[in-house]
Amino acid sequence: MDIDMSALRALVTEKEIPFEVVVSALQAALLTAYHHTEGAHAHARVELDQKTGHVSVWVRGESTEEGELAPEFDDTPKGFGRIAAATARQVIMQRLRDVDDERSFGEWTGREGDVVSGVIQQGRDARDVMIDLGGLEGLLPPAEQVPGEKYVHGERIKCFVVGVRKGQRGPQITLSRTHP
């Protein structure tokens, strides 16, 4: 199986992610795909030639009775491309989301205690106010809202960043309009 390295490098450039992170994610995804194929061996590793894009699955055979390690052999499955592509795509997209979430979390942890500007959005709960901060949404909970203040969808608003924590769907930013 071969991978288009120019497309991989374009992805690295577009997402601003280190090339090594993408390659390790790709190798982990292909190893997962290999383990889902019939007749897969337990002791396998995936090797990606970074110049040509050729992918090989190397398997170490069972140890001999004398305790010597058996030699490695190429066990790249036939028809590996379709299965591997689907699995690799899922794993890579997840890894890219994780890296993006880490980057966003790093940016916003340094902004705790700052006043930020955003646009009021419709929230899932009528009491909570969601603020679009440009790429991320912050939460203005009822305890941090000014009594009697109206929060109209689409209006710009300034809020104080109270806290940033990791959530299931990326960084969660808690905002305040009442913080001293």
C-alpha cells in the first residue's frame, strides 16, 4: 500500500501540526486496521517510508525454543488499502481534533483573568448564555450574569474569563459579567 506523501504534507501545512505527529497517528491507525484483518499477528509494527509513502507491516514470528527471536517478515495484507484507509481516516481525524483541542486549551489557559469580546449565541439551556469567541464558545452561567441584563442573540458582549478546563468536546471556557 502506498500513501500520497504530498497530500500528507499538505495536511501538515494546513493544520499546522508537526509531521511526526501525523506520521505516528497514521502508523497507529494502520496497525489498528491490520489487527482487524483476518490472520493478523499479535507482534506487528507498521513502517512508513517517508520518501516514497510505501507502507509495510512487519511481523515478528514466534520465538524459538532456545529463546532466540525469530526474524521479522513482511505481512502486508492484500486488499489492505480499503480497510486501512477507512480506519486510518477515523484515527487521523480524531488525532487532529485532539491536537487542535490541545492547542486551543493552551491558548485559552493563558487568557484566564482577561476580558474578551464575543457574540451572544442561542444556547441549549435558556438560562445559560453561550458566547461565540471566534472558533470556540464560552459559557456565561446564570450565577455569573448581571440580574436584569438582557442577552439578545447576535449582540456583541464583553466578558471576563473566569476559568478554562478540558471538556469532552474541547476546552470549556467559563465567563462572567459579575466578577469583581
